[in-house]
Amino acid sequence: MDLFEKLLTNRGPLGSHSHYAHGYFTFPKLEGEIAPHMKFRGKEVLTWSLNNYLGLANHPEVRKVDGEVAAEWGMAYPMGARIMSGNSNMHEQLETELSDFVKKEDTLLLNFGYQGVVSIIDALVDRHDVIVYDAESHACIIDGVRLHQGKRFVYSHNDMESLEKQLERATRWAENTGGAILVITEGVFGMSGNLGNLRDVVALKEKFNFRLFVDDAHGFGTMGATGAGTGEHLGCQDGIDIYFSTFAKSMASIGAFVSSNEQVVEYLRYNMRSQIFAKSLPMPLTVGALKRLELLRTKPELKDKLWEVVHALQSGLREKGFNIGTTESPVTPVFLNGQIPDATQLTLDLRENYSIFCSIVVYPVVPKDVIMLRLIPTAAHTLEDVRVTIEAFEKIAQKLDKGLYSSPAVTA
């Protein structure tokens, strides 16, 4: 078969729906400045789908620095990979300040989060080593694990009995190969909003010999007394051997970082292929990240405002009888019963008649007959935004219960 013919025959689980989903359910265009209220298809909508947790995307101090640095340096400097010609004092300063903030010895800047996680896993383990990872890990972790040439075991989500069983298997395997064990989980799981059971995972180090890698993309800046992440929040930051986060969430930018002890970071610096063979992070993104990190440290009121909105939204939804699962973070899922056609019509109703824009998740990400609406509260939202949203959710839930979204007339 011709390769292109094969691709057209099987367009993939998402691509198979592109003929009706593109531009509305997939690849939608939100226009205007990043804010709770934006334009969608020419109409103002209240937006709950942006990971702008602390409202830094359009913070005046951030916008000022971004503009000034872009004017001074452009987007090209420094030119080349850092290992060759793309290093600078500002890159090293950002690494030092990030290390101090997350309480680790050293840090390596990364160009992207997804690519970074895949490459970290690739650099850390070889075919003799064993990976043990949480079943609900993000796609970047799954892809990194798939590239691993050695053995890998998955444990049931946040289930310590399952993890212990897999660690026993991993230990036997590693003893035979002379390899090591890497456990991978997340600080905050981005779909459910629940926290990785980091304390209990760390406690298992007393019984098993492994290193712990935590992807804390949604926890950095939002969790912990200072915003240093889920490990700080749970009091076990020291037990995290390799700490990762991205700038794409609370920092509202592009880039990422990995922190660990000096020897491990030095090893990654010289062995992470995605960084060795990629252009350095541009100066506006580097200096812009320094300003954002400064605001994380010096303006705790941003995190306080975020959590004020989070508590109002989550408690309000629970009081109205909505199932928001086990979230302990700003990520707010709302679980409803229905099929994919119901989800489609419900989303249309929310956007067109109630001017509410949020992400919709259906099978196979969630079980069949489950609709998940995913809300991301930010420090830029208001309590009035929360009130309007809960009121709209009450109305669409009533319609769903009455079967109105399954009606042929509504579908038409």
C-alpha cells in the first residue's frame, strides 16, 4: 500500500472526526488578549480552558519586560545550541534562581515541556534499567516510556499496593540485568486534578532502591506555601530525585526545566539529545521567565487570588450536586453522564447560548458514557465569572438529564 493512501484510509482516533470538528471542537480560535473573556467565532465567551493559572499572560510587568527584551535582543539571540554557541549569563541565572526556588542543587533549562520529558527519560535509562510509572501519566511520559529499550511496568493510578507489587517485579528484573529502577509519576494530574501520592511513593524508598522522577507541570506555581510545587505542598520535596516543570502553565510562556542534584543535571546537560541538538531558548523567553519567576516569589497574592477562585468554583459546583471527582488542585473536572452526541450538543449549547467556553473530554480519555468538562480557574477570573458559570452548568445538566441533547430536533 502507498504510505499516503494508508494515512487517508486510517486518519486516527481524532483525525477521523476532523470533517465536522475542525475549527469548533478541535483547533478552535480564541481571539483577543488572553483573559477570562475572549472572542470565539466573533462572539464574546467566558473562557475556562487556558492554563494561565496566575494571570501572568497579560500582567503589565510581564508585558513590559517581554516587549523590552524582544526589542533589545530580537528572537534569534543566542544563536545555536547551548553546548556550542547558545549559552548566556541570563540562561545560567535563570537556572540558578529556579534551583533556589524548588530547593534543588542544579537546574537545566529546556526548550519545551513535552519534548523535554521524553528526552529526560531517554537520557536517564538504558536497556538494562526498569521504569515503573503511574497508569494515568501524561502522554509525554507515555511516549518517553515507549522509547525505553528496557523493561517497563505500570501501576494502577495512585495505588501504593499496585506500585509495591510492580517494584517487586522491577527489583527482580534489575537484579538480573544489573540495572536500576526509575519511578515516574506526576505532581498534579492534569485531567483529574488529583495529586500524585508522592509522600507514600517516597516512603517506599525505605523498602526498595529506586529514583523518583516527578512531572509537576500543573503544580509548579500553584501548589505549596511558596508555589514551589506539589512536593512542597505535601512536605516531601527532598524525596523527589528529579523534578520537572514547564513554563507553559503558571508562567504563561514557553520553555521548561529539570532540577536535581549537581551530578545528575550535569549528566543531563551533556546527554539530553533534545537540548544538545536544538537551538537555545531565545533571550525574550529566558529573561521573560526570570520576570515571571520574580512575580511568583514576590507576589503571593496572585496564588491567593487563584485559590480564592478555585475554592469558590469547586465548592459551588459541589453544593449544586456536580461530581468533580477527587481534585485537590486548581484543575476542575465536571463529570456528567452521556454519550458523544450528547457531549457535542451540550458543548454547542454552552458556547452558543450561554457563552461559556471550556474543554470537553470524551471516550477514550474517559470511560464510555462519561462526559468530562474541564475547567481551569485562574487568578484573572472573578467570583462573578464563577457565579455565571455554575448557573449555566445547572441549566445544561437539567437538559442533559431530560434527554434534550439526544433529541433529533436538537441534533439537527
